[in-house]
Amino acid sequence: MNASLSLSHYTHDRSDTTIDIDPEETAEWREAFQSLLAAHGPARAGFMLGELEKLASSAGIAWNAPLGTPYVNTIAVDRQAPFPGDLALEEKLGAIMRWNALVMVVRANAAYGELGGHIASYASAADLFEVGFNHFFHAREHTAGGHGGDLVFFQPHSAPGVYARAFLEGRLTQADLQHYRQELEGPCHGARGLSSYPHPYLMPDFWQFPTGSMGIGPISSIYQARFMRYLTHRGLISCEGRKVWGVFGDGEMDEPESMSALTLAAREGLDNLVWVVNCNLQRLDGPVRGNGRVIDELEKLFLGAGWNVIKTLWGSDWDGLFARDHNGALTSALSRTVDGQMQTFAAKDGRYNRDHFFGQNDELKRLVEGLSDEQIDRLRRGGHDVVKIYAAYAAAAEHKGQPTVIFAHTKKGYGMGSAGQGRMTTHSHKKLDAGDLIAFRDRFKLPLTDEQVVGLEFYKPAAGSPEMQYLHAKRNSLGGYLPARNTEVAIVPVPDLERYGRFALAESGREMSTTMAFVRLLGALLKDDGLGARIVPIVADEARTFGMANLFKQVGIYSSVGQRYEPEDIGSILHYHEAIDGQILEEGISEAGAISSWVAAATSYSVHGTAMLPFYIYYSMFGFQRVGDLIWAAADQRPRGFLIGATSGRTTLAGEGLQHQDGTSHLVASTIPNCKAYDPAFACELAVIVDQGMRDMLVDQKDVFYYITTMNENYVQPALVEDSGDGILRGAYRFARFEAAGAATAANGKAAGLPTRVTLLGSGAILIEVIKAAETLAQMGITSDVLSITSWSELARDGQRYQSARLENTPLEGQAFIAEQLADSGGPIIAATDYVRLVPESIRAYLPAGREYITLGTDGFGRSDTRAKLRRFFDVDAQAVVNAALISLGQKAQ
């Protein structure tokens, strides 16, 4: 038999090493402070503590009040907001939703063991959700002056519980629930398949925010709350009275994204933001902090970041115990117990808890002398007591000046008994035997027979029952049902391209980079009376790098407090200018923050019913590679906006080197179905693409977003080739034909009976090298057709469409667009880009048959050197193109 561990094995030493050398004096100070508190209240007591701290500091005493508070509820019983609901009905409804959520998962895995699903997370969070649904989460009211709606981020593994509520509300059918995680099979049976986690792309009328990739929900919620302030301060819409609620896991707080913007939320005073951290103390494999206390750790972190912290640790059943705990024995014991042992207490019964927790000393034993083992077993943690949860939510909703985090102490698998409550394996528990199911029924007093329980029948009370009337009445009082995603938004007119982009369309002989061309386009668009106010320029501390300093004065940098200082460069015409109605979101050195801001703006049409048009401009290497997961989650939300990958390419950025030079972003962009990616070489191409993108998103309201790479290399910008607009948008057009110079053919071409015609493809800055190569080849007696490839991925998708139709035995008329563009060309095809070869390789399958295809790219790590040296090194310069052409024609390379 295993020997039981002593208390020292599962406690965390918090003892104070300072020895009290004069207990009598200490008692006098305590009495004096208690007298002050009784006579003048908490505010005065707090003031005096602050004065004493200042006095200690001025005397050079190195002392600071320790962060953190005792392991008890923040809100005392006498300060709890009264619970306004029908407690009995809410508990019945909560029990029904727990059951239906459990049945969804168990049924799916009984039929298909591979489908997965989660029971334990919702079991711990159910009451946290239900208090929000019944009392706090406002839906958007589509009436004049109606509530604009709260934003709610749901813990992803708890999705079955949200579906279970929607079933009771009549928004989902029983057939829908029967096809949980069966999104392909469901429609075959007249049902909708329910996605595993919150996925707006898959359920576009239901989920608002994807949270399945841990850490993305927390950072997104912060920037959504800040964007609401931005909209209000700029006078576009009023977001007053609206909240952003996020229910997240304690294990999720380990993700860097979860923590990365805490100080931003505090600095901006986002009191419209409330996080509820479901502290069930367990992640997927075991305790979040087995040898410590995650709530203590998180409390210090959030307090230090400037948040308002509310701990809801113990339910109402504990109030009497704390009231009788005159010497602090209970508080002390709880504050010593580490999470790993707390998890064991959750998994064990009342007798075990009596012996091992309350049995630690005589004072604790006396506290529970009048309680049965069953009553000890039913002592609820704060996150399972709707009265305590309501008090915390009400306090958070009323708090001003700071964001609020609520730490709700729960049990993972709550109510699952020996089948899963608090157990290491509970996260993956998807099957329960008959005994476990009946025990669950009895635990929550569900009106089901044994046959109904074992048969895993869903339960829905009659429409006229008190439960259903209460359910609908509560949601009607809060404006309707959630979650719900609305996409009705007014069309935003787009100005004619000639009005703002004329400089880019006509040849001027002026050298310019495409990055500067973009900034000029953006500056002109910002001046448009109709569209300008809807544009949201976003940068991550690189505006000057991209030549955007002129926009500082034109539209200002957004600051929730304006500008409280005189900038050092005040005398400059391009001085740094912050304003409360500023338009630029300058996010500092945080690509994760900048992309989160972009998502908030790009989803404004569905979140706020107001279309905005964000342009996030950044080093292209710091996009898909650095924050690719956030971009993927953005795609799930059907965003509308522009990502501008500036200083792009592996050789165009020259001296910056390995970690800055981008050779892969177009490869990654091609994997995102609703991302249209372009690599234009010229300002005229860029202008056509931006113009069409705005029309796609603002006028036609397509759920697409554009990724456009721009370069910092200056070269002469040509005029727009006549009738090239459609080709630019579809991915390719013939830029020019370079005819062979007749006199040069004798030595190396026709005299040997070799072919003298090639086709050259190029994109981005490397198109300039391709054009140089064409000019050289012409002098050598070789004719070349040069195609500008503006989008490899759009060409590949077009080709895939033709191929898929053929494989489905429903062939399309005509041929793939790239094959059509190459029909009037001849000879082998040479493709060169500033990206890895896989980018141009993506179109190989759709080229005309019988023509050799050679791709040149920048595979490998980048280097620091001149553009010319880099292009020579990677074999993507004009000479490399010439050599590839000669070899493909059977001639010798130079």
C-alpha cells in the first residue's frame, strides 16, 4: 500500500522570514489600523497605507507591498451585488445544457471514435457562460439607438456547451447536434454540421471570433476593445456601453500572445474589456502549475500590468466556514496548498477531503464538524456558484479606468464524478459508461429515465415550460441571441483610379520604388471625402522606414489621450503628431499587436456593422513567417483589408540579411484560400490591384483580403500596358516582345539550326532583371516574350480549377489562364522570382504541353550584400536568365 504524503509534499512555502521582536507593539499597530478602518472606512485606510509607504521610501527603507492577496474571494459577502435571477431555474437550465453538451460528444464518439470532442472544459465553464448569457452578454440590436452588441470570445473547448444552448433557443436542431464535428456528413441529412471550435468561416452566421489556436483569442480581444475606442474617438460610431468579454483558460495564459498586450490594455484604460480566466488548474496533460498556484502567479502578473483583478475562488457554501475561521486557519491552509494537490482534492470524495485537507489541524477539523462527507464533497468552488459569478461580473462591468480580469476557480470535468472530475485524463475523456451517465443525471437532477440516459437522448423542456420562458425572456432583455455574426453593411463608394492614382498609370521617367508608390496611393486615398475616413493605416514602428512620415501631419497617429508633450521634431514639417482622433495605428515593435489591430479593423463590417479598410504595411518577412497563425485566424474571420509586405524579396532588401530577407511569404500566402496574393513589379500594376481590391471588399463585399508585396528598390516606372488590367488581376499579362536583332544571329543561333525564341516570366523586382535579359538575348538574335507575373498563386488556383473540373468529369471550356497567355509565345519558358522556386513551380502543371520550364529562385538563407551581388549569388539576375535561356535552346551559357 502506498503511504500517504505528508502536508509538506503538497504545500508551497509562503512563510515570512521576518521575526516579530515586539509582538505587543505589533498588536497595538494592528488595533490602531482596525480602529481607523472602522471609523473612516476602506478609502481612508488605503490612503494611510499609501502615506506610510511614501514615508518608508523617503527614509530609504527598501520595502514594497507584495503583489497578490490571500487565497480568498476578492468581493466580500457584504459587498456582493444581489443576484437578480431565479436561481433554481438557472440551475435547471445549466444542468440541461451540461447534459446536451455531454450527449453531443459521447454520441459522436460512439458512432465515430475518431471525431474527438471535449466534455470536461465546458463542464468547468458552464456556469461562467450561463451567468453571462442570462445577465450580461448584450446582442446587437438592429434598431435606432439600440445596443451595439457586446463581443464575446468563447473558450474553444467549450463549444459544445454553446451549441447546447443554441439548441434550447431553437437556433440549432437536434439533427444539427447529432452532426457535431461532421461538417461534410451533416448536410447530406438535412442538418448543418457543427464545427469543432468557434470558426466564423465555417459557420458564418453563428461564430464571431476563432479562438481554437490558444492565445489568439486573448490578444485579439484586447485589440478589438481598443479598436472600439478608436471608432468612438474618431467619431465614426459610438461604442459606449459595449463590452468585450473573453472566457479563456488558465493554461492558455502560458501562450506569449495571451500576455503580450496586457500593458497596452491597461495603458489605454480599456474598462470596456473583461477577461474571465477559467482556472480549473489543469491543462491537457496535467496541472497548469502542479508545484505552485497559477492563480497567485497570474494575479501578480495582471496587477503588475495595471489590471483590476477579481478573484472568485470559493462558492457560497464556504461563506460560513470563512466566517467561523477567526484565526485564519482556513485561509492559511488554502494559501499553502499547491495546485497539483488541489487537483487531487477535486478528484477525490468528501471523506478524502475531510481527512487530508480539513484533517491537517484541529482548527480545520472543527470548522467541518457539523458537515457530512457528502456536504464536504459538494463544497463548490467560486466558478460553479452563479451568485458569486454574478457578483464578480457586476463589479467588473461597473469598474472604470482599467480592464478587469476575473479568476474563477473551477474543477475540470465538474460533475463528471469518478469518470473525469479533476483527473489527469479528463481533457480527453469522450466516453462514459451507463453508471457514469446515471450518476451525472442524479448529480444534476435531470428529469430523465434510465433508458433515456443510457440511450443518450437529448433533452429539451416544453416550449411553455418555466425554464424555456425564462431562457427566452433573459435573452430578449439583452437584445437577442448570441453568438451571432451579422454581415449587413452599407456599400462604401470607391473613387475612380484616375483621381488618386494617375501618377502610377502614365510613364513619367521618374524612378520610384513600389513601396513609395503605395504610400502615394494611400496618401491620396486618405484625402477622399467618402472613403478617406474609413481607411486605417497600421504600422509596427516602421512608418519612417516606409516613407510614411508625411502622413503623421496629414491624418495623425491615434492616441486615446492626445499628445501631452512637445515632440523633439516639432519644427519639422513631418513631425511626430499624436491625436485623439488620429487615424494611423502605430503599434510599436509588436507585429502580433499590429496584425491584431488589422483584424479588428478588417472585421469591423461584421463586428460593428461599419465597413473599414485597413492597410497594414510591414517588412514582408515579419508577416506570414512571424505571425502566420494570427493571419490564418484572421482568414477564419473573413476579413476585408490589405496586408502590404514592404521591402519584400530575398535580394531586394540588400544589406539587411538572413532574418529580414523574405523568400517565402508568397508560398505561405498561397495556402490561405481567401487571400489574394500579388507581387507587382510596377506602380501601375500596384494601382490596378489596389483599386480592384477596394471594389471587391467595399462595393461587392467579398470576403477576401489582399496580400501585396512592394519593394524598396528605385527604378523607372513604365506606363500601364494597354488592355492589361484583366491580366494583372488574374495573374499575368504580356509586358513586351523583344524581337531578335538580325545581325547577331549568325554565330550562335540560326547558323547552327537552333531555335531562337524563348518566353520569360518574372515578378516583382526580378522582372527588371528579366527585361534586361530579354534585351541581351535580342542582341544575340533570340526573340523573347516577357510576361509580368503579378500573382503566381492566382494563376495556380485558376489552373487547379480546370484540373479539378477535369478530374470530376465535368471539364471546363477553354484552358487555364496561364496557358492562354502563353499561347502566342514560343520556345522554352524561363521563370525568375525573388522567392523560393516553389513559388513559380506552382504553375508548372498548367503550362502548354511540350515546352520546357525552368524556374529560378532564391532558395536558401539570405545574405547581406549589394543587390547585384545577391542576385548573382542566387542566380536570379539578368545573366542567370540569359544563361538559362541559352541552355534551354541548346546553346552554351555565357
